[in-house]
Amino acid sequence: MEEVMKYPSYKDSGLKWIGEIPEHWKKTKVGNLYEITLGKMLQPKPRTSNDLLVPYLKAMNIQDGYIDTSNVDEMYSNNTEIEQMSIDKGDLLVCEGGEVARSAIANSNYEGYIFQNSLHRVRSTNKGMNLYLHYLLNAVRGSGYINILVNKATIAHFTKDKFSSLKICVPPLVEQKAISKYLEIKTAEIDLLISDKEKLIELLAEKRQVIINEEVTKGLNPDVKMKDSGVEWIGEIPEHWNIVKLKYCLKDGSLGVKIGPFGSSLKLDTMVNEGYKVYGQENLIKRDFDIGKRYITKEKFEELSAYEINTGDVLISMMGTIGKCMVVPSNIKKGVMDSHLIRLSFKEDVVFPEFISLLIGSSNYVEEQFKISSKGSIMSGLNSTIIKSLNIILPPITEQQKILAFLNKKLNELDNLKSSVVIQIEKLKEYRQSLIYEAVTGKIDVRNHKGKEV
């Protein structure tokens, strides 16, 4: 850890989000130092025969510190506009809409590109000033001041007027360059650490999948006698296990499988602020039955009582993000499922709901069946026929219990490790944000930084 240096003397900046600044820094407005140009309004059709179809960048292409060109659209423009809206290496692009004030430097050649009116192009007399402003805007966003400036409570727009009049504090140019260089080095180091930890989370997810698939298809006993399952993409299974259709594990009739009510039964105008909860696929995606703010009245709940969900039911997302699966936990708020879910209830002496949830939500062989079901069709989601026709590898129920106990222990270990890594990532991001803020507001003096670890 190198020693954190301070400036010799400070003064009040007059700006609440900045506080004190070094004595020799100056307060000014962005418009006094930078030329700001708002992009071209989207033109999907040519206006004259001379118009050309050209690629353009929009707010979603501008990420924090880099430009993502994996999804670039095109629009028509004429030669004059193309020249006026060109993007040169070193230009700073700033979001006018979307994630307002998010910015990135054009570090490569974007010849032939223009930019839409959801972006500002920022230029200065010196390219080093652009990079400094990029970090300064990051600090403005991190401080929360940008939300006040653009009135985030409504549809936020960082207009040219607001951008130009934004009051900032800046050091001399040579110091701006030193701060920018310092932040380039330090944020790159932090980003590398974050990237390594994100890869670790991916590896943990892969390991989780491998463990689940191994246990639900092979069991706990490595010496057990195996037999051919008769299904190519399943392979061998323990000799005393069976492959059955899921429908034979379900309770009889409508008790076994139920598709959520038609969307017309749960229109927004029937929703209230409190009452009986409406559950949807977001609960399965987030694996959290507490989230969500959709409620219906007691009268509506009684009308839709056939769609009530109860502890031990297995819910599957059937539209949008299909195949997400979860067992309904205890102590949930009384409520119904929406039209995007299927509810399954199983014979207690045949299968544990938690075992089926693992198979549907995490096993490769069930995922493969979903893929096969969708081939050659226009299926936009799952349905009860597909679900009931699933081939399930089924151990005896006593063995299911042992497998679940083993997996719960192993998966809890992996989940705890993942949680620890996620916390580390959040701390690194907080440190990165804090470092940028302290450097561009003069809370630390980095002019003599030698590139050592902070």
C-alpha cells in the first residue's frame, strides 16, 4: 500500500457534491471548456436519393468506459450530416438518455459511424481533457448529483443545456493528464480483479451443474450396477432406477397440473395495492417469493382460487424465460400464479418436489428434451403436454431423500462461496468508484504516482 498523499491546502468548491478542492483548482462550467454536439435524430427512411445508409451509435452502445459495437443499427443520412456527426478517435460520447451521463472514449477508428440524438459528442482543445471529463462524469453519477440535475423521478434526459451548464472543478491540464493516467492504471488493475472473480462465479455455476447432473443421473454409489437407459442423450443409469413420464408422478386430474389463468383474468386494472399476491416468473428467476407488488382483492382471489399456490407446489415458467423451476416455500403470502406459470403437485409416495425441481431446473437431460420439443415448431413456451411428457430418471423415494441431503450440503457450500465472491466484487466496485471520486475532486494527490499498488 502506497501512502495516500494530500494537497498542501484546500478551499470550499461551493458545490455540495464535491466539497473542498485543492487551492489552485478552478470552478467552471462544462460548456466553457468543451464543445458538445447532440446526435442526429433517427432517420429510418431516405429523404432524398443522395441519402446513405450508415451505422450509428446510441445510448445502449455506450457502456461505462467502453463502446459496445456488438449490436449496431443503421439509419439514413446525407454527406453533410455524416461529416457533422462523425466520430474521431479521442472523442468522448456521453449518454443523453438511457443511463444518463454514462460515457466512453472512442479509442479506435469509427470512420463512417455517426451518433444518434440519445448521445452527445464531446470535444476539447486537448484530448487529455476528454478522458478527465469521462472520469469526472463517473464521479457525478456515483455521487447521485446527476439524478437531481436531470430529475430522475421522471424520464431523465441529460440535455445539452444541462450538460453545458454543469458546474465542475478542474485542475491545470498537466494535472488532469496525471489524474487520468493514474485512474487508467488503477481502474484497469481493479477491473482485472473483478473479471477474475466473475470468471470464478462462472466456474462455480458450471461445477454446480456438474454435481447436480452426476447425482440425479448416476446416484451416490459409484459401485452400483448400471443399465442402458434406452435414451441416447441420457446414457446409463443405476440398474434399479426407472425412467418414467412425469405425468405418472403427478396427482390425479387438475390437482396434478394447472396452467395459470388467462391474461384477461389478471388485467392491470384489477390489481390493488395490497391483498392477495400474484406470483410470476420473476419470482422464479430471482428465486425469491418476497419480491413483486402485484395484488388482487379477496373477491378476485376467490374467483381465481383454482390457481392458488401452496407450500410444496412446483412452479415452472412457461413463457418468456422458460424452464425456470422452484418449489413453493413455506410462509409465503397467500396468492395465485399468473398466466406465465405452470403449477405441478406430486404424489408424495413417488417423488419429492425438491427432486423434480432440480431435474427440471438444472439437469441437462431435461433441458435437452425442452430443446427437442421446440424443434420444427413455432412453440413460444412450454405447455402441460410437454411437461407431462418429460422423461424423468426416477430413483426410489428413499434414495431421492439421500441424494437431496447430499446435494443440499454440496450446493450450500458452493452458494456460500459464490456469495463471498459476490461481496468481494461489490467491494472492489465500491473501491473503484471511491478512487475515481477522490482523484477527480482532489481529495488525494496522485501527481507523483509511480504506478505502484495502491
